[in-house]
Amino acid sequence: MVFQTMPLLPAEIRLQITRFSANDDRTLAILARVERGLQNEAEKLLYHTVFVSKTPRALACLEAMVKSPRKAAMVRCARIEPSGCVNKEISFESTCAVLRQMHQLAHLDVEWNVEHEKLAPRDCLCRETFDRVIFSGSFRLKTLSYEGHYTDPSRIVFRHGPTLKTLGLYGSMDDDLLYGLHRLTTPKDEYACILKPLRPFLIQDPAHAPTIIFNVMPNSSWMDGGDASLELLPGVYPDQLENLCGAVKDHINAGHLFKTLPSRPTSEDINAISLYWIEPPLTAQYRLIAEEVRKHFPKVDTLRIHLQPALNGSIAYDEIRDAFSTIQDLESIAIDGWIHHIHQTQAYLGMSKEQEQRGAQEWREVFPKLSRVQFFGGGQWERGTDGEWKAPSE
């Protein structure tokens, strides 16, 4: 009955009804089939974000885009799990064909199945073909997350460099990857803003030592780095990035994460930094990191620290606060654990709401611009216009 009366409504109202249904794929699908006046708008919302995998629903979506390239051209965000030529559960040829039609694609998350390390020659050929599709596509990516396999990431970065703001590379450090990263991290290249700590035990040739992982995440991340973020892997980032996220395997040489950056817009455009520690750092390491951040990233106003509690279940809040007190422009500070290692955080003793509120007030005295703060395992406290800190549930 609703769909019969829809044509009687003004176009603006019908458009609002369609957008209101954006979170309900079933309703959007019905609107796209039944209401001709809203078909195009409903399909734009329905195909804005797609997931290509082995699931029946995802395969049905893939089939629809194969039959209608117009639908593939509506895709803005895509997560693709290519299974390769040898896996008949999902058509590799169809996946590549659809990807070529995604002319407006801006965010791409690729995750190869890495369970089988020994790949058939034909499967390796499929991966090379897939890389070429990404490299030669008509789209201009803003976000690229590539997990499980890649040949030469420099080709992709140079191809999409004008628009790319986020690059996450996750996988094994094979020769092809190291060669590509070496090209990206050569000072004479455009992308000279790199992070390269001294970790000689990772590779025999120090001249080709990979950078530590710096997978860069957008402000409103619709995809996670996943468990791969816990590994010590290489990473690079181009000029347009707005957020910097670095994973520190341990605190050895942690203070030397940031090499001296040239005076270029890259470092000044970074406004949020996320640091990850698998082991609680020493006080001196916190101070070294804080000094490097203050020196090289003057516009930072958001700081996120992810770590594990000490053996006694405590978090060194005072040490963290004192170490980063030199960065006076911080407006938001969050201290939390590893999302994917929750079982390791059970020993944390926790804080009551009263303790968190008192802590927020103490941190505000050190950071005059602070308006948001989150403590380990708790919610985010916000400072109201009256100067009082509001609990997460309020």
C-alpha cells in the first residue's frame, strides 16, 4: 500500500524516505524494484558499499553487477576477498570485470586468502592480474588496504598518489615487497616522508631494511587493520594523509621511530597520531616518542595510545601524561588496549567513574585545550560548555 501511494508524494519527500532506508538493504532492494521513480537513488545507496566474498549474498551482488555494469559504476567502497583462479566458489574473472567498471571507487579493501602459502602457478598469475586491474583502473583511490599479497606497492601508490590518503599494507616481507618499499622510501622520490627505525635483525642487508608498519587510517574508518596490525610489517604513506597510525612491536629504539622529516606540508597536515605498543614502554621511551611527535608534527591535536597493562594490571597514566605534556595543543587523548587481544587485557584492574572523572580533570590542568579523554577500558569523557566533565553514559 505504501508503494502504491509513493508516486503521489513530492519527489523531495520520496527521496528522503529512500535515504532514511539507507541502512536497510532489503527495503532499498524493494524500492529499487517497485518504485521506478526512486530506482536510481535506491540503487546508488544499495551499491554504495559492496562486499565480494564466497557468501551467497555477496555472490548474488557480484552477479548483479556483472549483468549490469551501471550498478558497478555506483560503488564507492568495496571490500574484496579474491579466492584466485583455482577456487571455483567465486569467479575471479567476474571479480576483475566488475572492479574495472567501478569508475567511482574511492575506498578499496583487498584481503587475499593467506591460509595456503604454497600457491599454484595459475593462482599466482591471478594475483598479478588483479594487481594490474588496480593499477590500471579508471578510479582514483583515497583508501587502499591490501592484505595477504602484493607485488610492487610503489606502482599502486604512484598511480593513485594524487588522491590517496590512506595506505595499509599487510603481509609477509618477501623480496618483491621489499623492493617496492625500497623504491618508495628512497629520499629522491616524491614520497620522501618515511618512518624508518633501526631494526637490523629483521633483514640481512641494512640498506634495504623495511620501515616499521605505519598503516594509516582515515578519521572515520569503515574498515580495521585487523590482526595484521599486530605484526611488524612495512608501510608507507604519501603526501595527502590526514592521520598517522604506527605500530610499535616493542620499545626498543621506539624513540627513533621518526626520522628527520624535510620541511614539507606532509608533516604539518597530520593532525592525529595513533601509537601501538605490545609491551608497556619505559618512561624514557614515552618521552622520546613525545618529543619526536612534538618536533615533527606540530599540528597534532589527537593522540591515541594502544598498549597492554603491566604485569600487575596497572597503566602508567602519570608517566604518559607527563611525557606528552610538551604537546600543549592536544584536544583529544585516548588510551586503550589492542582490540583483537582482549584476552590479554583481562588483568587490568580498571577505574571507577569517580577515578576517571578526577583523572580527566587532572589531565585538563596539563592540557589546556583538552575536551575529550578516554582511559583504558572505559568510555570517552567530554568536557561540557560549563567546564564539567560528562560521563560516557550521560
